[in-house]
Amino acid sequence: MAMVTLIGAGPGDPELLTRKAWRILGQADVVLYDALLNAAGMQQAAPEALWLSVGKRAGKTSVDQEFICRALVGYARQGMNVVRLKGGDPALFGRAAEELEACRLAGIPVEIIPGVTSACAAAADLQTSLTLRGVSRSVAFVTPRIGRDEKHDSEWLSVSLAARTVVIYMGGAHAHAICQQLIAGGKHPLTPVCVVENAGGSGMRVRTTLLSLAQTGLPAMEGPVSILLGEALAQAVIPEQAPAASVSSATPT
């Protein structure tokens, strides 16, 4: 029976796909894939499949989510094995719930294969841990970004203030405002912060403080940005080959 499989493609590197993900991808008739993936490398698993780009990028024309859901159901109803190849892990900020619901309402079998989320890939890039004995026993994955039809709320902020380590998704363009809100909410201004562009790949790596980022923001970056903060990040290592960062390490006056 044809089915839909949501596969976590990780941060884009084909070598970070799990063995199961690679095997199931190789059985696909149709692959609907996100932006920011090494599609050419992943196509090696299913060279005969129909590959359709349905990626979304902030501030750019994107494929409507309803179209993606209809396509998943439509191809599966034609008897095809459909793979939805999603960046990172489907369960984190990937709108998997809408795609799962569409398949279930249509009576189509669906499976999820987890992937490496950008928070973990970024920690690996920085050669550090998101948790640290005696320092951080909690990690929060948050995003201040909201959809077109959603109202602003402060959930991300309250969660960030409670956790010892915080990874902020999709916050690069508003880094200065995010950090200002965190400081105003009670986070120490000298909390260590690391910024990783294109986690798991090549891009800028920045080590700074909450205060410095609140004052200067970030330079323009082409790739997706992960902002990691907390005392555990004091042990982060910035690779020598990483592009030089223009963010200073300001101290409060």
C-alpha cells in the first residue's frame, strides 16, 4: 500500500541522514523536499523518483502549506510512495502536524523518521554540550517567529527565561530585539551567546554575549541562523576556519 513518510533530513548534509531514512528515501516514487538541503546529494538515494521543491524561506515567495498537504495526499492516492523530506527534525518547527492531519483525514498511512535538528548540529559545530553538570539541566528550543494569522505572544520569552540553555530558531534577523527582551526579562547581560549559520555546514560562527548582541545585532547572513545562549556555551569552540565575526564582546558600563 502506498504511504507518506515524513523524513527528517537534518541540517542538509546527506551524511547526517539515518540509515533508515536513506533506505526509505530510496523506495520513494515522489519526494517533496525543503529548501536548504543538499538535494543533489540526497537524490543519489532515489535517482528515479520525482523530486519537487516545496521549500520555504523567510521573506521570499514560498509554496503554500495547503498545496503541500494536497500534494502529499494526491500522490499517495495515485498509489505512489511519497516522502516529505523536511529540514532538521519533522517534530520541531516543521509544520508536521498539518501534514500528518491531512494524511490521517484521507486515510493514508503515515510514518515519521526523525532527523538531526539544527540545535544539535550547532552544538556539534561548536564542540560543546547543551547541558552541563552543575550548570545546565534544562534546554529550551524556541522561536519568536509567528505565522501570518497568529497573534504575538510571549511564550517563547517566558520559556527562555526559565531554561538554563536556550536555542532560538529563526531569530537571526531580529537578534538584537530578542536579546534586548531577554535582558529586560532578567537574563544576565553577560550570558554567553553563540550564533551558528548553516548548522552542520559552512557559515559564520560567532561567540559573544547577550548584551553585545542586544546592542549590535548580527550582520546579514544568507543561511539559517541558530542562536544558542546559556552558561554551558562558555565552553564552545569557534573553529579557526570560520569566517571572522563582526560582533564585539561588549561589557556593561
